[in-house]
Amino acid sequence: MDTNNLLRQLLMIGVGTTSLVAERLKQVTEDWVREGKFNPEQAKGFMDDMMAQLNVNNAALEDQFQRLFRNTLQDLGVPRQAEMDELRGRLDRLERQMRDLENRTWK
């Protein structure tokens, strides 16, 4: 499973959905202005309010997705970056100790 590709696809779906909603909302408000249900200022205010709400919801959804993704990776046993860094440090120390021991035995 290519997690980077999956994550990229899910994010693109979110971006695409947001764009479609924004475009449709713009069309609806333009129709309402043409029909006289809204004046242009009301339409702009409505559009701004809806886009702000959409952005807030997207941020919450993105946070929830990131938590779910991290939990899934953890359940699969994929180590976090901090754990990998710690293991690399331990490996470096062990390699140094091995070189020191080899140097002592050859002297």
C-alpha cells in the first residue's frame, strides 16, 4: 500500500469537492441576484459567510483525517519519525563502539 499516493488522492478529492461547492455556491448566489432575491452586497456577504464556514469545516475534517491516518499507521506498526531518529542514533552509537572495539583488538 502506497500511503503517500493514498494521502495525495484523498487530499485532491477534498480540494476538488471544495472547488465544486464554491463554484456551485457562486452560481446560486448569482442566480438569486438576477432573480432579485438578493442584492449584490447580500450575495457577497452570504458567499463570504458560506466560504468561511466551508473553510472551518475543511480544517476540522483535515485534522480528523490526520488523526485517523496517524492512528492507522500506528496500528499497522509503522514507526514515527522520532522513533526512526532514535533508532538511527542508537545504530550510530553501536557502530562507533564496534569500530572502537575492533581498533583495540588490532593494536
